[in-house]
Amino acid sequence: MQKQDTKNLQKRYLVWFYKTVKEALDKIERKFTQAQIDRLILKELRSKEKAGITKFINEFEAYIETKEKAGIELKYDGNSLKNDYEFLVLKLVAIEKVIVKTLGLKALKEIKALYEREMTERILKSTEH
């Protein structure tokens, strides 16, 4: 096998591994980032609140609270991080270090950009509601 073929196989594996672990972490972290944005939106909605829409605003607030609770349950065990969450964080850091060591910092930046592009494209192409 040619040296470049080996590098290509390594890169594809590292791209897959990065994507898999990053998605698992994002599934947890997005609950917190979304709730943060949702709270800003809620504040805007409350500032324009009027009769007839209070029910919908209250439902949105309950949705936010449910999302926050789900995030906390996925990430924390009491006041400590859950072991599986901590392991995912450590695994992602390790993967990033191996990417830099094996392929270089430029490759890590490229892989991160590819991941972001893929996730954004998924959102834009999604037909689910």
C-alpha cells in the first residue's frame, strides 16, 4: 500500500471518529446552548406579551424547562459530571491530539470545518419539525 493510501485511510478513520464522538457530545451540549438561546427568545416574547398569546409563551417556557432538565440529567450526576460525559470529553480531546500529531493542525481545522458544514447542511435539508 502506498504511503498516501495509508494517510488517506487514517484521515478517513479520524474524520469518522471525530464526527461520532463530537455528535455524541453535541447531543448533550446543545440542550444547554439551545436553552440559553430559548431564554433570550422567551425574554423577547414576554416583552411583547398580550392577551391571547400568554398560553403559548407559557408553553414555550415549559418546553425550555423540560429541555434544561433533560440536559442536566444527561450531563450531571448530582453535582458531578457523569462518567460517560467526562469520557466523551476526554476522548474528543485525545482524537484531536492524534489528528494534529498524525495529520497536522491544518487537518484538524479542516475536519472541524467539515463537521460544522455537515451539521449545518443537515439542519437546512431537514424536513422534520
